[in-house]
Amino acid sequence: MRVVFRASLAPAIIAAMPDQRPITTLLIANRGEIAVRVIRSAQELGLHTVAIYGEGEHDALHARLAHDAWRIPSEAAIPYLDIPAILDIARRTGADAIHPGYGFLAENAAFANACAEAGIVFVGPSAAAIAAMGDKIAARRIAAAAGVPIVAGSEGPVGSVEEALAWGKAHGYPVAVKASGGGGGRGFRVARGPEAMEAAFLGASGEAARSFANPEVYLERYLDDPRHIEVQLMADAHGAVVAVGDRDCSVQRRHQKLLEEAPAPGIPAETRRAMAGAAVALARAVDYRGAGTVEFLLDAAGEFAFLEMNTRIQVEHPVTEMTTGIDLVREQLLVASGALLSFSAGDVAPRGHAIECRINAEDPGRGFAPTPGTVTRVRAPAGMGVRVDSAAESGFTVHPAYDSLIAKVVAWGRDRPEATARMQRALAELAVEGVPTTREFHQRLLAHPAWQSGRASTTFLDRHPEVIPPPTEIESEPPAPPASPIAIVAEVDGRRFDVRLHDHAAAAAPERGRPRRPAPPSPSDLARTADGAVLRSPIQGTVVRVTAQPGASVSRGQVLCAIEAMKMENDVAAHRDGTLITLSVSPGMAVRVGDAIAEIE
């Protein structure tokens, strides 16, 4: 038996400006594919990288790729949110900078402040800029003052359903109810009439409280059928602010993106320049530094309006990198060290077209319900113009506490048709087994004439449900692969070390299969017992809201409760008209697939 310990590499130093100190050791305060992405760019710059991981993630890819990996000393359900614990690791490892990735603490002004107080560089904008743009009401005011077009909305937070109804009566419907301190599609509901306002208000406020610890919501007129366009920004501490192209992110479910492309197709040059100018003006208004994205809604008449600003690197940043050749994470690290941007506005000349498909552990045929579980096999596509950002491997666990993203498949071509054909080939090569995914949905989407026309809007899935495949059935797990060297991970005082053991006897043993597991229930199973009265849960998660009471009359399609799974709320609706005899769930209750939700007669 042979034991191998991995040695850390001697770090080089990013040269800083005279008034700045260099970065030598970078802690990545995130997990999954974004942690892997940051680690790779940091190591290309010669930085010493430190990964952090939660319980059971000691052998995750990001923990193996970093020079050092430390378990977060936290008992919290989501340890990646434990600021004192993360700063403790930074202190123990001598990290002089922290990159938050996206999500978790990336847009947390308190975390940026805590890093500054600890003498650690936060790779991102200032806490003041994060706070200004994180408060969506304040962001609207700043945008308007900077000359950026905004949608009509409430002057401040709306405190009650009655106040929301009064605003809707005065301004008209549909109305978007949005979290004041949120983003990323969470804390967002649409009321298409006064009868829907109460559910939209309570749903948005409740999700905002759980996701952002802030239940405040505000109102905007909801634009029907717009396109969702965003402008990528990079800014340094020396006054340079550059728009690094735009992206179209219109294909969405639950106001969260599924596919992105760059540049946004079919936009007149004048409109493109105007959006870029508005994004730069907004960044200058808050003295922005680092990578950020300004998002707009674009209507059929070509008019655009400010939606929000994301003060971090975005999930979809690879399509901009593929069309510009600029490593946005590298630029983040350079800017954080005090250096100038390595390019100017005149250097940005997007070439060709890039498309990104998010491969999520979700079942599109069941309303994109999250499907946590174990990925038993992964085969990534490759070849000309194809990039895959992922941390998933065979045996990878899609954890119900985190998001459902498994991989981002990106394809580049000299034009949009070539990029589309390349993506179709890449998706055909891709194999992800063990959990349902969005792969087939993307294949159907890319083949649809309405998408190929280049004018898909945020209502695309409502208008074209034919792109949604039937529910996925998983019959069994495949047999285990042949025996091979296995990892055993040693952890000493919270620090992770790699150990590789090779069992020659096991390698020579015959292959053994894994136990089979039953198929998950089909949609018809979930909504039917012998008498057809029982509604069952289509997903595993936690009940966060109940919207009906026993004895009430309900209609087919009426929402009875909401279940949160993998950072998304999923409405569970009545499967028939009738009287609600029993409701078997309450807020905070954990449910599994197939558990009884309600009985309707």
C-alpha cells in the first residue's frame, strides 16, 4: 500500500500598485463550480489557494484542486454563511484576500465590512456599493438620478396587502411584487389582478425573509413579454469603468435563468450603446469597483428600463469570456490587488457568439422541480469551441440545501447558428445519470424555431410549453465501475490532506453491481390514490407556506402550499376541484416525494 500526501506549491505574487499591498494567498468562500472556476484563475496568477468545505464535502472537487482545504468550523445548517468561522480560517491560513464567488456572501455588505475590519481584501466592490445596489428601492432612486430609465414603481417599501391593492388600483395590473433586499429571482411574484395580490404579496415577502433576512417588498408595473438583457461591467480603483458586452438571459423559469447567450441577438447598435452607457453611468454613481452586471428589461418597441444591479460575478459570465477573450475572474483579482484593468473600452470587441446551457438537477416535466440525489455517472462534452464549468463527478451529491446547478455547458461559434449547432452536438455528448436534469429541455429549446429566431422573451416557456419534455423516470442505478484507487481523506485540526490508497486485491476482484433503487413516483402516482382524493408531494423539501385551510372549497390549479427545495420555492396546487378535507402539512415540516399533502373530495 502506497500513501501520497499532496504538497502545496510556492505562491508567486500579483504585482500591486505602489499604494496597494499584493495578494499572495486567496481564500475562496464558496463551493461547487464557481469555487473551481476561481481556483483555476487564481492559480494561473500564482496565488496560493485555500478552499473551505462543509460537512461531508471533504472530497469535493474544489477542496481537492486548492492548495489547502479547511472544513468550516460551524454547526450552522449552511456553514458557508458563517462569517466568523470563515474569517477564522482566513486568519489561520494567512489569507490576505477572500473571493466570495456568487451567492452566499457575494452580495453581503456586512461580510465585505468584516473582511475590511480583519485586514483582508474582499474581492468585490465596496460595502457601500453593495449596500446601495442591494437595496432595490435605493437602487431605483440612484438609477433615476443617474439618468437610467426605470419602470414605474412604489416610492418605498409596501407594508401591507391593503397598501399593495391600493397601489395596483391606482397604477394598473399586472404588478410585480419584489424583495427590497434580494435578487436572483427570489422574493419575486406577479399579481395579474387584485384577486392575486394577497398571494403574491405574502409569497414574495415570506421568501424574502427566508432568503435575505428582510421581508420588505416594493411594487413595480410588470412588463409583459419583455426580453431580459444585461450588461457586463468591469471597473478598477483608478477610475476606469468598462462595459464588457451584453447578454440575453430571457429564457427563464420562476424568474430564474436557464439559458444565456452573448451578444444579445437582434438588438440595434444604437440601443446596445445606450444600454452600455446607462450601465457605466450607474456604476460611476456608486463608485463601483470589480465585476458587476446591470440588468435591463427590453420591450418590443426597443425601449429599455433598469431592473437591478448584481454586485458580483454572474453565473453566466463564461459567455462573455468566450466572446471577448477576457478572463473576468482574473480581472477581479487584479483589481482587488490595486492594479489597473488589463484592457480598455477600445480593446473590447466581441467576436462570434456564445451560448450557455445550465444543466440543473431538475425535472422540467414536473414544473422544473428540484431533484436532489447522487449523480452516478458524468461524461462531459469536449471539442472545438466547447467549455464545461462544473464540479460534478461520478458519485457527486446534489445537496438539497444548495442550488440545483450541476454544470454549465458553453459553446462558441463564429455566428449564432454555428454556436447553436455546436451546443446541440455538445448536449448530445453530455451524459449525466442518477438524477433528472434539464439536458433534454435544452435540446428541445435549441431546436425550436421561435428560439432560433433570436427574439425569445421572458414568457417563452408560457408561450411554447412544447419544449418541456415529459417527466423523467429513473429505473435503476447503473452497476459500479471497476475497482480503482480510492481516496481516503485525512483531516488534522480542521485541515484537509489527500491520501491515496491502492488495494491490489480489490482491483483484481470481479466487478460488483450496486443495489437498485425504486423509480420515483410518476405525476399520475403523485396525485392519485385508489379513490383519487389524495394529493402527494412531487418533491423533497421543507414546507414554507400554507395557503388554504381544511373545509375550504378549492379549484384545480389553486396553490395549497409551497415547498422549498434547493434554494427555490415550489408551489403545490390542487389536482382537482372540490372540498379540502384534510391538509397534512404545516410550515417548517419536512416532506419527501410521495408524502400526502392534502385530501380533496
